[in-house]
Amino acid sequence: MSDSVRVLIPSGLLGFGYDKELFRSALEESPDVIAADGGSADPGPAYLGSGKSFMSRRSTKADTAPLLEAAIDLQIPLIVTSAGGAGAQAHLEWMVSIVREIARENRLSFALGIIAADIDKDYLASRARSEIIHGLGHVDHLSPRDVHRSAAIVGQMGWEPIVQTLKAGAQVVIAGRACDEVGIAAYPIYAGFPKEHALAMGKVTECGSDCLEIPMERGGDVPVFGEVEEDGFIIRPASTVEGSRATVASVCKHMLYEERDPLRVAIPGGVEDSSLAAFHQLDEGTVRVRGTRFVLDPTYKVKLEGSAFVGYRCISIAGVRSNEMIAQIDHILHKIRDMVRNHFSDLSQDNYQLHFRVYGKNAVMGSIEPERDRVPHELGIVVEAVAKDQDTADSVCKYVTGTCLLHMWYENNRSGCSGNIAVPFSPEEIGRPEAYEWSVYHLLEVSDPLELFPSRIEQVG
Amino acid sequence: MASLYELTEIIRSKNAGPYELTFDVMFKNHNVYQAARNSAVITRELIASLYELEVEEVRVLVWFDQALALKITIPRRIPAGSPGERDLYGAQQHVLLESIEIPM
């Protein structure tokens, strides 16, 4: 066994882009594996629920092709996790089709491992009936109803299914939803290095160059090296990058990112504990971390994510420049809600939702906005109508935008109701994105880390 | 007196999962970090009043010496991405922290 495993992480999210020149020169430093995280739940439930991939096909393919070609050329593994963003069946198949397309076009030949992360609804509902499945960050126990109303449910796999797929002979692994750091940690663990260092290194590097100090003018993502050793790990940017460096500060700052408590991060199987970690600046651009621990959970728990369809939506946007309307906008929007209730009196109020966001006033922060009573010269109003059918959503949105906002009377209306708003688009409705919500966000106990994550190996090319 | 804005390099907010919002306040140097920490100005009560929460709802408020940073975690108003969402990533809710005054 060699002294260390060198993992090359080209970017924080496959499809966001990375510096291809820097990536190519990083290959000269003999990485042992290339690892790329393809996804996140951050962009909200709609991607999981609808089956849409988060990034475009074009940008995902452009980011994946150099990685795949390099892996085959150097005869090292490529591991992609949370494929397609949300990592459910539709996203996984989408990513696999991109990989096959690249392989065909470049005449590449390799063993492809595919690991699914979808949770069977009947299985999960049955467990929800017979045991308490705790929510994460919220109090509700998982109900069979929430399972059945979900359009898609995935579990975040740990490193075990990936390691097993490597052991079974896969060179390229495309995995569905996985815990952020495990795609990066898997190969070092497979190669026999300590989990506590591999996982902590994965946590630092899973957002790519966010763990580095980078000169502002650089722009594109800088590939990162994470090297796992017997007693710790090392972080540094890909070679020959001017001005980019890993510092103790940049590494520590990144450990705070998106974590409720960064010193103890729960992952499948246990907790990454860096409360006793020591960070050392090895040279100007390199940081060594020692002392991270992995505390095993007595029971193995998998984080579940599920998304349920809420309704059809219609969205419009309108500008306001009339000072009198701007001054009274709260009252006007309140009055519009009354008008909508009257006009759609045949509908019960739980048949639709109506949301306003008033940009220039308090769209971003809502009721906690301290500047909400300041009167700007211009407002942007976004109207969102959600309903059980598209026609109702369209009707509510159109009534609010056309009948109410555009033509209604309000006190001291100096333009006489002919046109109270500036509509930027024809058609007025700028979008009809389906509305989803998180329906499952719970921890499920399993006896075997592999049991929810079936994998298969196919020869490509 | 100095504002947190003046004492820090970064003040940011972001979701920690769909149900929680987490803030990172990263101080410019060890001195101002210690001054802010020792002043005991930033409390769960202060955060609760700024963000219209009950004090018990401020879930995490911890100081991290290695990163010269303060972390605060609170519940989101609605699960991320539900209808009526104002800030999908929770990335623009930090401004209220900027004007907190620390005696120096």
C-alpha cells in the first residue's frame, strides 16, 4: 500500500464548470482517482419530484467528458455521486446516458458501475406504519400518507455501496443520491486508508475550490487535490495555479458551510468529529489536517429525501412606478386578496394559494425586513398562484395581474385605472413551473448499509 | 462601538437542509473575535428578536476559535422551495446581523 491516496476533485458540482487547463495539468500529478459530486438537495424539491436534472445536459456533458477521458487514459477510477442533481432513477438514467454518449463518441471502453438510491414506497410506508421514523430538522414522524403522496423518494448512500462496486470491478461509478462527502472518500477507504480522514477530507473538498483562497479575478472553479494519509489528510489546489491556495483559515471556514454544527457532522453510519482536529499550514498553499475522528453510530441510519407534488402554478411579474400606488401597496395587495376571494367564491380557499413578493420593499426578507416602510421609486411585484389544476392557477394569476393590478381603482389613482402596472412580457404569464414540497426528510435505520442501494456493473464499449 | 459589519470579513446565511437556516459570522482577526465573544452582546435573545422567533427556536449559537467564527442556526419559516418561497437557498437573510453593535 502506498503512503497516500490522491483524489482529484475538479469542481463542486458537475456541470457548474471548471478550468479545463488546470484540470489537464493536475493530471500530470498522478491522481489515483477522480471524484465529482453531481448534486444536492439545495435547489429544492422540484428537481427530485419532477425528475428534472438540475444542470443542463450540455454543461454536464462538457464537464464529464474530460473526466471520463482522463480516467480511462490514466486507468484510474471516476466516481460521480448524486447523479443528475437529485439522484433518483430519472436523474441517474439521464447521467448514465450522457456517460454512454461520451464513451461512444470517444471510443472508450470500461466497466461501468451504476448504483441506485430510490426507496420503494410500499417498503417505506410499511415501515412508517410499524415504527417511529424521526424527522430531521423538523418534528413530524414519517407517515404512510407522506410516503404515498411523494413523487420520488431517495436515500443518501454512504461509502459502502461505492466501495463494494469498486471491489466488484467497476472503473467508472455513477451513483444516485449520496451523502456529499462519500464519493470523494470512497476510493481512499477502498484502498485501505482510515475512514476518519477520508470522510473529513471529503467534507472539506466536496464543494471544490470553496475550501481555497482564490483571487477574485480567477472566476472559474479551480480543481482541488485531497490526499488521504495514514494519520491525516492534505488539501491543496491543483498544481500551477497562481494565487490560489489552501490556508488553515479557508479550510476551517469551509467546514462551517451549510452545517448546523460543523465540528460534528452526521453521515450514514456515524459522526465526523473534528472537535480535536489540528490544522497546519504546511507551505503557502497546502494544509494538513490531523486528528479528525469518526464515531460509529450504534445503528446505521440513512437520510431520506422525498418530494411531493403540491399543485400547478402560474407566475407573473409586474413593475410599478406610480408613486401613489407604491405608497399604498400593502393596502392594495390586501384588497386584491379580498377581490380574489369574492371572484373565486365557488372555490374553497384551500383550493388555491396566492403569494406576492414585492421587490423593492420586502420580497427577500418578508416581515423581518427593517426597511420595509421605506418608499422606493419603483417596485417589482411577482404574483404566484398555485392550484389543483392548471386552469385555476392560470385564472387566479390572470385575474390578479390583469383585472386587479392593471386596472383596479385605488385612492388617488392619478392615471385613472387604465394601466397601473408595467408588464414586461407577452404573454404576461412568465412561467408555469409545477410546485413541489419536501414530503420526506427523515432518518431510517437499516441493518446493512448496502440493502437500500442496489448496484450493477455493465461493460461499456 | 463597532458594527459586526466592520469587524468581519464574511457574514453569510445559507440553508442547512430544507428546514434550517445557518449563519456564519467570520471575524477579521483574533482580537475582534475575542472582543465580540467576550462582550456577550450576541445572545439567543438578540437573535430571536431580530428574526421574530421564540428564544428556544435559536437552535445553535456557537463560537469556533479555529475559524474565528460564530455560527447560528435557526428554523426556516417554510421548508425550502415550497410555494411562497422568498429565498430558496436562504442566502440573503444575513443583513440583520450586520448592524449589531459590539463595544470595543
